Amino acid sequence: MSFFYYLLATLLYLLALPYLLYLRFKPKYKDSIPSRFFLKNNASFKEDGIWFHACSFGEVRSLKPFIEKMDLSEVRLSVITQTGFHEASLYPKAEVRYLPFEIFLPFWISKQKILIVMEAELWPLLFVVAKAKGIKTVLLNARISDNSYASYQRFSWFYRWIFSHIDLIFAQSPLDEQRLKSLGGQKIQVCGNIKAFTSYEVSHVYFKAVTKRIVVMASTHEGEEALILSHLNLLPNDQLIVVPRHPERFSKVDTFLEAYAKNLGRSYTRLSTQNRLDSDIILCDKMGELINLYAIADVVILGGSFVEGVGGHNPLEPAFFGTKIISGEFVFNQRVLFELVENSVTCKIEDLKDVFDSIDTYPKSTIVHHGDIAPLLEQILGS
């Protein structure tokens, strides 16, 4: 089956070449496309390391408690996105690479002690080639969302083939364990979501005016800014900070917020133009600032949860700083994390106005349990 899959992947690659050549000139892909699909500046790892593979920024950041307890000279990190690459590059001695497209993996993968793959990064040849080269394979923080499970079942024969090349799986919940077993997963343990092990530190301290209530709309997706703000009545002392999830949307959200602020008679600015919080409405168009904004926020409205299909975002980050959290109803990808947070409010979009108007009467959110990463790391590396 591996041979036929390789042929299919090669055919898809050849057919996609014109589009890949087009995408490489887009800012979002200017580094990742050449590295992943043309191996530009993307040499193989040195051998005998501990190899983590994560897709993007959030997954890389969630690995921080593991990596901080290791000898960085042994750490190998592969990623998919440019934001993930930039985050991974913060580890000074770790080797960081973009994961090449699958047809390159048979001659790109070098012998490592272990391969630890995050969540749902189920690239078939990643596991097949790793096993063929004698590398122990682990799937960490594994989950299968409600939306994905039906499609996984339709191709259960395909996933059984993939899971037959995975030595050990650490699932987020008993439900994930059950679903993984039904798809052929073996040797599964439930460890919870590893983001529960993360502590958060600010990199910049913003001045917070005592007369202001800071409202952060965090990790918003397409259409959510207009949708959420149409259900909010901002108070005169509210300072609104909007943080879009994807950098490529900054320009579009900037245009929307500038018009929104003008309509309300409020002052507006972008954080990239002045690194302070002086205006009534602010667009955070800088990467890596969300934790710094959570640290001073009074109310956080978590995006990705008011539109179907995304599945919500991490509530542990704002809860760590004791903010008041409002989330939409679509949190199926973050259900395990919401179980670790007390006093967060989940509501439908039509109820958002009432919840926001009364949010000052709600208690602050707190994290119920903050785990110790050491036993899990020992289990992964030693099992």
C-alpha cells in the first residue's frame, strides 16, 4: 500500500506544481512553500535526536513544557506553517525545519531516537518511513473532533494503515481514546490536553489605565468581528482590542475597525504603529502579543467559537490571568480544556448581548488543575 500511496502523492505533487509556484510568492507562504515542496534551505536533521512534529504556532507553543526539560541540542522540531517556524526558532540550540511534502520523506528523514507527532498531523509516509528507519513513533495530544469522526470512519481502512505504524498514542479524553481504537489505534493512554501543563509569561507589560475596562476579542476568524460587535454595547470606559487569528486578515480587519470606530465616534489605531494602548479601539496586528494582552484584560471574548467549523480556542491562556471569559457555543475542539476552567461563560450569539451587559456580575475564570509534565515526559521517552 505504501508504494501505491507514494505514486498517488507524486501524481498530486506534479499536478499541483503550477499552483505551488504561484503560492510561493504569497507572503503567507514565501518561506514554507519553497522549503516544504522544493527543499530550499531544508536539509535533513542530524541523527539520534528527539524529533517533535507540530503543525503551527499553537502546537509548537504547547510543546514548551516538554522542550524546556530537555537538552536542546537533542531537540529536532519540524513544522508546517511560517508562524510555527518562527515560534520553534525561539529555542536557540534546537534544530528547526519545515516538514517536506511526503514524496521527499523517504530520503529526507534521518534516524532519530523517537518521533513525537502532535494532535492530528497524520501524514501517512511520516509514520511509515519513520518506522522503516527504526524510529519509535508517538502520537501526542491526539483528538478526533465530532465533525471529523464521520469522515474518519468512511476511510477507516486508510487510518488503520496509518495507525499500524504508530507505537504509542496519548489521547486527550476517553472519548478520543474510544474513537481512536475504533479506527485501529493501539496502545492508547489518556493524558488530557498537554496545554494544561503550560505556564504563561508576558514578554511586554502594557500600561493599563485604571479608568478603562479592557475587552479583548481574541483569535477572531472571518466574519466574527462584525458578528460579535453587532451584539455588543460597549460602555464609554471600554477599551476594545481585537486580535485576529490569522495575520493575512490584518489589513481587512483594519479597514472594518477603522469604519466601526468612526461610526461610534471612538479613536482607533493599530498596535503596530504605536506600542501602547492609547486609543478606544485597537487592532492588534502584531504576532506574539495575545498573552501580553490577556495579562491586562478584564473581559476576553474568545473567537473561533461564534462561527461553525472552527471549534473554539484555548481558554487556559486567559484563565491563567484571571480574566472573565465569554465564548461562543462552538467549542468542540477545546472541550477538554474548557473542563479545566471554572467560571467561563459559553453562549449562543443571540445571547451574547445579555451576557456581555451583565459580565461584571460574573466571577473571574480560574484554572481548576495545572499538571506536572515530568511524569508524562518520562512515560513518552521511556515507554
